[in-house]
Amino acid sequence: MLADLPWGRWGLAICYDLRFPELFRRYSAAGAVGVLLPAQWPTARVDHWRTLAQARAIENQMCVLACNRSGCDGDVQFGGHSMACDPWGQILVEAGSDDALLTVAIDMEAVNDARRRIPALRDRRLDLF
């Protein structure tokens, strides 16, 4: 799902979607400048969570705002580490494993800058795959 917001076009992904780069690429190709990602990743895979959020930002040259649950539900411990990544994959702000409220100012021009400086999205050869 894409939404045109006052600060640009944003996509929505949910939890496990983070493991599917094609969705994020489709959003990027449709002009998205970022993706909002609520999730419930367990502590056991929080390293994947962090790495994949950064990877989706880098490979699509977009912002990723990733909100992960913390705390326990039965035997499952959730990993937290909600974060905001810029289009270079830099973590602008990140929570720990406990509940937290994060705020961040995002330079939306950074998306255009990244896409101008490294035109990887434009240079894709779709005819080869």
C-alpha cells in the first residue's frame, strides 16, 4: 500500500515483509521516499531486524521507519530496537530493547540526494532478469 502524504509518498510494510526486498523495490519504483514498518520481531532475531531495515533503506535509497515491539507475550520476548534509517542506511535514532518513544527529524531531500549521487535505481537492467 502506498500513501501520498504531505512529506512525500510512503509505503507500508508489516513485520515479516522486511524479509522480502521485492516489496520495497516496488515501492521505490513507484516513487516512495520511505516505508513505515510496524513489527513484532523476537529478540532471537533482532540482529536480522536491524540489518534488514538498514539494507532495505540502502538498496532502495529511501527512509525506513521501523517500529518493533518490546516486552514479552507468553514465552516470546520481543526485541525492540525500533529505528529510523536514512537512505544511506544510517541509523538516525534507535531504541533499545525496552519500551521507548523516539522522535527524529528527517531530511527528505536526502532521498533525492542519494538517488542523484548513486543512480543505481535508474541504472537497473530489467531486461537481464
